[in-house]
Amino acid sequence: KKASNEYAVAKSEVKVKVTPLIALTNLIQKSASFSKHILQYSLEKQHELQKRMLCLTGMNSRDRIIRFLADYAEKVGRTVGYEWVVNHTLTHQEMACFCNTSRQSVTTTLNELRNEKLIHFNRRYLLIRDLKKLRE
């Protein structure tokens, strides 16, 4: 095997379990429900990748950042009345990496959205005041 220098950093406490490939293969062959779950998960990831590619090729950086914020809030945030709250937000640099843009573009866009009273943020959380309006 070739050594890899790729790694991931968890933002919260996680448990990592290692499953030998042969055991996973046997489980997929023996369990129709597990096999279906793996297939559905793979298709969802492929669909997300296709959406991301469309965003990268068909949207400007501001629109990519706004779409990322809305999707991120729906995925990891929680509703408080009509607003969405995301605790432990990503840094501007991390958002820029997800949106394939610069940190400066993220900072500028976030400040513009704050001035438009669509969002509020600090180092601990991001508050989206009206998700529907943000998506427009």
C-alpha cells in the first residue's frame, strides 16, 4: 500500500471503528437491508457531488457561498422559531475551501449578508434570520 498524507479533523467527539474489508463484504452479501442502505448512501453522495459540480461551474462565488450557508444550516443547524442557528461554525477559510473561493470573498459576502440583516454571526455561532429569503 502507498502511504497517504490525507487526514480528517473531527469538530466534535467521535468514535472510530475499523471493519475489515472481508467482514464488510460478507455483511453486504448476507444482508439485503444493509446492502440497500449502502447503495442509498452511495447514491446520495453521488447526487451531492453532482450538485456541487453544478454549483462550481454555474454559479458565481457569492451565490456559491450563500447556497453553502443555507445547505450547511439545514444539515447541521437547528431551528429557533423562524431562524436557523449553527453552533461551532466553520472558519472563513474552511468555508472558502468548501465553496472553491477565497477567504476574502467569504468574509465580504458574510459582512454584506449581515448588513442586509439576513444573518448574524460571531466565532461561536451563525444565525440565519430567514432561510427562505437567503435562498432567494
